[in-house]
Amino acid sequence: MTLIEAPSPNFNARLAPPDTIVLHYTGMETGQAALDRLRDPEAKVSSHYLVEEDGRVFRLVPEERRAWHAGVSFWKGQRNLNDTSIGVEIVNPGHEFGYRPFPEPQVEAVIALLADIRSRWMIEDGRIVGHSDIAPDRKIDPGELFPWKRLAQAGHGLWAEAAPAPGAPIGEGEEGAAVFALQAGLTRLGYDLPPSGRFDADTTTVVSAFQRHWRPERIDGIADGETRARLIALLRLSA
């Protein structure tokens, strides 16, 4: 694919090959502003790629180097995802500056970029995630408008839809085996949520992150039947 070289000085050496792709939105008013920040040595942030709304793809940091995009993070037992991930910034003003759907040329470019990256590295579908998945207490990007289903249909990432599971919704303040099983399932999928059997604030945060990625029609942190059913279906896909 055609890449526009826009080198950033913000990187260091990798100690392990990448096995995860983390998708972000830029959350700035313009793509140029985001590109400038990702290349500013004072900012101390970067990503490997930036995808503009018109489909242009900029390469900022070589994949063999460690870009600084994930921050404090966790997925599938790993912390500090900068060490083992490739970061892709997707231009969108985000929730602060007028969140909007991602244009078709941009989505097509992201899909092509994922295919290109995965041709070089062993990256499982269950390791194509959003910033909100790896840092749910801090981040909500790329957000509920990002077309995760479309990516999965193109062969990149996980997606599942299922009939609602039986039982009443589970929410904050509840305790018991159902809560424990929910937490265990979310942990197995990749989130940092050690099972306690108590539906606390951290559980609400992680359920909201799960919904933002895999059940964007409802983001309330309550594990209703459809949320639980999608989690079960995703676990079967990723087994």
C-alpha cells in the first residue's frame, strides 16, 4: 500500500516483536494538528501510523521500533502495551471536538493497513483492540461509532452477535456467582478485571468498555442479557 513518510522522533527500541494492534482516534480538531503533535519531541507521544479521513496513511515510526501511544495499559495478561503493540491513530475529532462517523475512504484504508501489518507479524484477531479496551479507566477511543463489525467482516478482529442470555441484568452493587462469571469472562477476553464476585465501579468501567467495542447500541455499564451473550460468543470465537 502507499504510505506517506512522516517520521517522528518519539520512539525507542523494542525488546519483543509486536503481537497486538491498538486503534485510537486522534481526538484533536484537525488531522494536521494530530500529525504535528505525534511528531513533536516535546509531546513525547507517537504512533506507528496515522490514517486521515480521506484515506491517506502516514508512517511515523517503523514497526520494528516502540512507539509511545498506549500509556498505562493491559490486555491478555500483558501490561505496558507499547512494548508489544503497533499503534494506529485514526483522524477523528473525538468526543471533545465533535465526534462523528468514520468516512468510508478512511475505513477502507484502515482495513488495508491492518492486512498489510498482519502480513508481517503474527497478530491474532483477539489482539486487535481499541485504546478503550487496554485502558478503560482512562480512554474511550476509538469509540462507539468506530465500525468494528466492518473490520471483523473483512477478517480483522472479533465480532459476535447472539440472542440475549437469560436472566436479569447485572449491575453495580450486586454480588454472587453471576458477577464472578462475568468478571472471569471479561478477564479471559483480555481485560484487567480479577474476579471478585462483587460488581464494583471497576467492573462498571470494564463492562462499558466492552459495550463500546462490541455492543455500541447500549453503553451503560450494566451487563444485560445481550451484553453477556455477546461476551460468551466472543469467548467461543477466541478459544
